[in-house]
Amino acid sequence: MKLSKRLQHIEQMVTVDYTHIWDCCCDHGFLGASLLSRQAGQNIHFVDIVPKLIAGIESKLQEFFQHSISAWKTHCLDVANLPLQEYQGKHLVIIAGIGGDLMIQFIDAIQQKHPDMNIDFLLCPVNQQFALREKLIALKFSLKNEVLVKDNHRFYEVILVSSTSDTHKEISPVGHDIWQSVTAKQASIVKQYLDKTLQHYNRIQQGSSQNIEHIISAYNSKA
């Protein structure tokens, strides 16, 4: 079971010993299984709304992880309805592989249901990164880590945030650390992503009455 570059980076960003890790929209469960293999958390939860996928994951987990040191559980439900209140301890909610707009809805719902819980979110949207970041800022979340990944000709922002505010770790609407590079290869990826993002927003600006000059200006500041 080889993880894609995107999933590898997400997996590597899980460094704290969480009591509960929720692998949401888990598809075939590869990410959660990798976390389970290295005992990244005391309990790994596999969450998807598609019954057939969850049944397949349950079967594989029974076969390969029956005697796992970390406990595991499957949940066939909407991410908006995660039963976090039923489980004590430190939570990490991983949401990847969906659009930023749907991700915003999930985070909003989780926050409204659990306003007093300290939850970490590890997020990797396939689009709408700016809108997602603006939402995280509005919720007064704080940044723990962020990386830019190129995988199979596509670019992904992977963002680790906490629901706890910290004025020293504020989230940028266009990102900060993702534009840093220590290798020529990463510098090239950063430039490609910035060019692609600016082209995208310039196209929207030309074909729409919507004023997104502030977004273009924010990305231009990284050029």
C-alpha cells in the first residue's frame, strides 16, 4: 500500500500523540491504515458516508489490524456529525480530497456542535483554498504547520490548524510557510503554483463582475 505524495505529506504532519485521529472522507482508508501501522494515535477512526467503502475498510482492518496496538473504529456518517463528544482526549480531524467550500461547511458544523473543545484540523482542499483560509481566520483558528505539495501535476496546500486562538500563530489568507523553499526543486514548485493561482484569479476577474482584486493583490505580494 503505497501512499501518494499528497497523502505522504499529510501522514507526515501527524506528529503529536493524539488520543483520537479522525480520517474523514477516507475513501479506501489508506491514510488511516498508514497512521494505524505506525501507531500515530491511540485511536484511529475511519469516516466516510459511502456504506460500501466503509464495509470494505472494515473487512480489511479485521484482516490486517486485528491485533493492532492502536485501536480502530469505522463510522459510516456525514463528517458534519462526528461524535467527538463521545470520546475523551485530544482530537485530530483530517479532511482531505474535497473542495474548500464543503470543507468550510464541515468545519462550521463541527465547531458549532463542539464550541468548547480544543480540536486540531489537518486540511487538504482540492480547491477554494483562499475561501477556506478566510473561514479559518474568521473562526480565530491558529496555524500549526502548512506545506505545499505537487502530486501528479496538481498542487495541494496541506494546512494543520488548531481551534484554539494564538495571536503569535495567525493564519494568512494566502499562506506564509508554503512560499518558503530550501531547495531549487521546491522553489520551482512554489513559482509554478503562484503563477497558476494568479492566472486562475485573473481569468475569474476578466469574466466576472465580482471584485476579487484583494485576492489577486494578496497573491501578487508573494511574487
